Amino acid sequence: MGKPGDASCAAEHVDVLIVGAGISGIGSAYHLQQQCPGTTFAILEKMESFGGTWLTHRYPGIRSDTDLYTYGYRFKPWTGVPLATADEIRAYMAEIIAENGLARHIRYRHRIVTARWSSAERRWSVEAQVGEAGETRRFTCGFLWMCQGYYRHEQGYTPDWPGFADFAGRVVHPQTWPDDLDLTGRKVVVIGSGATAATLIPAIAGSCGHVTMLQRSPTYFRIGRNAVPIADELRALGIDERWIHEIVRRRILHDTHAFHRRTFSEPEAVKKDMIDGIRRHLGSEAIVDEHFTPRYRPWQQRMVFVPDADVFKQIEAGQVSVVTDEIERFEPKGIRVRSGALLEADIVVTATGFHLSVMGDIDFVVDGRPVDWPETVTYRGMMFTGVPNLAWIFGYFRASWTLRSDMVGDFVCRLLNHMKATGAGQVMPMLRPEDADMKLGPWVDPENFNPGYIMRQQHLLPRRGDKPEWQHLHDYWAEKDQLPAIDLTDRAFVYA
């Protein structure tokens, strides 16, 4: 072990180095162990334990916003309610780690600083700072598997509003929720109306004096039960949990696909159905029209599932109010909005999103040249032109993240086995001659999907082409057939 910047310390070598022990990293380790027996690997995680989002996010009520039958892994049955708490998800992951002996492969409190590829050596050299002291450890590997997610865990996104420093109360971001925050009897303004706000508000409204949800524009909410009736029926019949998991998973995917198609073929009908669902829980047409009638097409931004209409029941009961307006400035007693009203607050919660983090903010170098990710083109959202022996897991916006992490796991393992069988030590995607005049665009088509956290910093992401091979389709129902059928001898792959 050496001091920061000391490259002389001995390096630990593994065949594959996995970055991140969150939902993607643990799943990837499982697939690697199952599908590539004998492959050595390690997982580097900068936090003190596993879990990723489900470890770092500790705000009240933290839970999944997608069902665990599809957000859970395909290989490990989920037996609880569809929307699970962070503790329940981490317990599920802990079982996978224990059952498959993965703990010995994980190195906690390792924050990667640099990753340098050498074509001469056909390996990555990675430096990580360990613990509070920041001592340096070095690793080398033949393949680097990026499973670190896409946002900065240590700090959420909070806009720099005018007068921000004038506010006399306390401002917190859900991503860094303080342990000592007492909301009892306080006037709380939650800025935002996405999944975080819709999860947090029902958890705190009962203890606060009052909660105001301040949104710039309305969001789509889907109301339903936190239950899957067919799962309960099958359990009552004593069916094996593995069968239940697969049956319910397929049912949810079937229904989700049908709904997804309708958002494109019948957007106005879908919009009406969703807003009518809210009307059934709110007595005021004016509230629905002003605060719960979005101006964009369904699924152009991420939808929010509200189990058992909890937040709407609180609105109807008067515990929560909604304001749709823009922030003019912060004042000592609260927030002044464009309409002129002052929203008084003791505490302001900024549920305003993420800071995008491309490749974990790691300094990447290939053969002496820094990697400029916006100058690369993505191969199916997994690999990047000019960057050898590296894969990245980026999940879905309209379906569960883990659906794609499982499929990327299959692809990477198949690629590693192909390289071993053919004696290749290096692979990277390159545009083919037929791609020379291909039109390039941003990672995500804004007409298809345009959440703020992507639009703010999309210029930092790799580019996509106009052919399926050169983009992340964000479409599970297309990729479930396409990714397993990838031809590893295609000219898009250059081996050495």
C-alpha cells in the first residue's frame, strides 16, 4: 500500500474488475461467476457497504419506484410486496452475496481515481484511494466492467436560486438526508413532484405541521395497489416461489409493454385515464386541472407510481397542499414564487434530482490519450468506440433497471468467453465502413425522453447513431431479442 499518487505499490491483478457494488455490480458478479467459471474478479466499491442507491439514500419512506419482480434479478425470486423499502432491497442483495460467496470479492471504501489502458500490455491499470486516509491501491485487469450507475451519490442536484443564502430555515436534499432532522410540527416545502417527492411526502406528512409540494409543472402519477393479486393467489396454492417469480415477472412485463405501446398510439386516451384516476381521489376539479394535468406526452418523462393513492389521500385530508409555480427567490421566511405568493417554511427539501456522473468521474486514459466520452459513439449503450475492454451498464427509463443489467451481464460473459476461445486479448467497437456517413446525435432523443437530469448534462455523455447497433434503445421489449442475438464476429467488433 502506498501514499496518494505513489504508483510503485504492488498491484493486485484480476481478469475482470467490476466497479460498484450496487444492484448492477452484484448482479454482474453473479453472472460472471456462473457463466465464466475460473475467471478471477474483484468488485471495487467506494462506500462502506453494498447497495448503491439503497445504501446512500436514507430519507424517510425510501422505497423502489418499480416493482421488485422485474427490478429484482431474474435468478433470485422476490417474495415481498412489489414496491419494497431500501432495507428490504438490501436484505435481498445480502442473501445473493451470501448464497454465492461474493463477499470475498468486494473491496469496500475504494474510490477509483484513474483508469489507464495499455494496448501493449492489453490491460487496465486502476488506482483507487482507500478509506479516509486516501492511501493508494493499484489493480490491473484484462476487462473493466462499469456498474457504478449514472449519478453522483455524494451530492444531489440543487439549483442556485436567488436569495438562497437568505433563508433562515434549513435546506436539505433527500440524497444526503441528515440524521438529526426533526420535522415535528414544522412547515415543510418539498420542491419537486417526482418519485422522490411522492415517496418522501407520505412518510413525513403525518408528523409535520404542514407539507407543501412545490412543482414547476405537473407530473404523471399512476395509482394502484402495492400488491400483485396473481402472486397472492399462487402463494395460497403453495406454488414454488421460483415459478411465482417468473409468472408474475412475465405478467408485469406483458402489461407494461401494452401500456407503453398505448402511450405512443393513444397518448390522449392514456392521459385521460391517468388523470381520471386522480380525480377519483380528489374532490376538487380545479386542483386536478391546475396541478395534475401535465403538458407533455405520457412517458416523455418518468412516471410516478403512487401505491394506494397515499399522497392524494393526504392532499384531500388537508395535510399536504400543492403549488404549481416557479421560484422567484428565497426569503428569510420561505420561498417567493412568480405569482407573488410567499410559501412560508421552516424546512425546505430540494427533491430536484441528480448530478449526472459519466463513468464515475474517473480519469480515463487509453494509450496515453485522455478519453473524451462525448467524442465516442456507444455500441448499444454498453461499449464505446476507441475504448478497449470496457463495458458499462445503463438500465432503462421505462422499465426496471435490472432487466437490462441482467442482459448486459449475459452479453459481457458471452464476449469474454468468445475472446478466451479465440485467443483475443483486446476488443473494442469501431464504426464500420457502412457507418461512415451515419448521422450522430445525443445519447437520448429529447423527443423520446427528456428528464431534467439527462437534459442538463447530456453533452457529457457518448453520442448515438441512427442505427440500432449504435444507440441505447431504452426499449426492453426490442432489446430482449436483439442483445442475445448480437453477432460477436460483426465488423463492429475489432479484436487484437
